[in-house]
Amino acid sequence: MAEHRDSSAMPFRMFLPATSANLGPAFDAAALAFDFGLKVEAVPAAEFTIDAHGRNADQCGKMPGNLIVDTYTRLLEREGKPVTPLAIRLDNDIPLGMGCGSSAAAVLASVAMAAYFGGLDWDSERIVSEASTCEGHPDNVAACWHGGVVLARTASVVRNAAVPTISVLPIPVAVDWPLLVAIPENPLATSEARRVLPRLYSRVDLIHNVQSAMLLVLAFSQGRGEWLSEALSDRVHHPYRAQLCPLLPALTALSGAEGVNGVALSGAGPSVLMFLREDVDRDEVGARVTAHLVEKGLTAELRFTAISAIGAKDTFPMSAAATR
């Protein structure tokens, strides 16, 4: 059983990293955590309030209809627990609607706060499973909670049809490749990015993705950056989302070029994730990417980052119970 804690006496503080899902061919199955993200603080209050700071603060603090508050409330009501109103502070560094896991971080924060303030005896597996059900797919959620690079899979043994169990396995990373995220000006709704995908795929395309995904795991575990250009090759979502994400075809042209190991859409887009070589000159590669985009008539915010081994579970106030 979880150690009992008086949640009214201890403020809830948590850091939830931004994430990048799909990683090219590992569609809805793999993701990684970035070294920036969302900071959440909450204490019981007379009514719900949100004090939002950072990126997209106006959207993060919008009420009613706030994703964090609504998910928190719904979970506690479903579990038959009192809904404790919260004064919430958000310090957000995740761009919304850009394929960097903003909704996964928000939903995980909601589930974690429900577990904390509702006294729910939920371990890591339950928290990830609950958040994945709310989010709609598990890859971003798994990486946000555990950190690093992870494989997320819906368990074949069904324990609860309403909340399928999500198994999460770490993918070892032998080399800490620097990352560069190219973020366009306008967001893209995940529903729109899903809409352009076909209902059926050819056997040839599916085999291509299986081969690429297996090569990707080997590239990570063996530190073979020269394999990433091919390992990130995808035929399930890249070809169809390119029409909505013009940065993807433009930057894919740089894959395998000097300083750039490989390129993939970040999540459902429209941002693009670039794996760089270990010894890359950031100023040089940043200038080269910017010049290349200008040549294509495109602009983007370029954010250098890295894979973070720290996940949200490492800052969860009830981590002793949640990670047992």
C-alpha cells in the first residue's frame, strides 16, 4: 500500500518533459523525452484557479474548458472521490500543437494530481495507462512519465477494457546525440494530422517500416548515428503529413549531410526533429539549417535540446508509491 500522506499539508510539484513521438517508423509505439517541459505546482483552494506563465500562457490558463482541470475532475468523480479544488501554477516551455507532447504532459499532470489529492493507490503502470486512455495513444505519455527513449505497447492481456494496460520498455541509447527541433509558426491539430492518413497500407510499406523501426533500435543501442538517416525512414505517416508539414520534406533533404544524422517528424507534426552528430558545431548547423529554409521560403524557430533521462515519475510527490 502507498504510504499515507496529508496532501493538504504538502504542495504538489512536478516537472513533465516535452516529448517527441513516432520517431519516424515507430508510429504510435516509441517516443523520447526532451530536456525542457512543463512545471506544475498545486495546492488545495476554495475554487479552481490557474496562474499560467511561459509559452502559450493564455491558452494554458484558459478556463472553463481547461484540459488539466477537466481531466482531474473527471477522474476523481469516476473514482468516487471528493474533488478538491486547486490553485494551480503552470510554467510552460512546451509549444502547444507543435508535436512536442503538450497534451500528454497536461494529461499526465491531471492524472498525477488526481492520484495525489484523491489518495488513489495508483502505481506507475496505472498512471501511464490512465493517461494513455485519456490521451488516445501511449507513446508520448510513456516517454513523458519515464524519460529517455521508450517503447510503449498495449498489453495483449486485458485486465480492464476501459483502461487498457500499457507496457513500457526503455530503449537503450549508447550515444547522447544532440537534438534540434525546428518549430514552425502555426500549430497543427493532431486530429487534422490523423485525418490525412490512409485507412489501409500496402504490405511493402509495412515491411519497410518494420525494417526501419528495428534498425532504429539497433542504431540507438549501438550508437550508430550513420544508420539514423535510413532508420528514421517512414512510409506510414511521413508521406501523407508532408502536405501539412512543409518543414519535413525541406529538412529531410539535409538528412545524412554534414552534422545531421537523421530527420523525422516530431509526433504528428508540424515540428521536425533532427538528430545531430556528437561533435556538431551548433552555430554552424543552425546557420546552415536557417539558410536552407530561407532558400525554400520557410522559417522556423530552432531549438537545440537533448534526450532527458529524467521523467515525470522522478518528480512525482508520491514517487515512493508510484514506482514500486
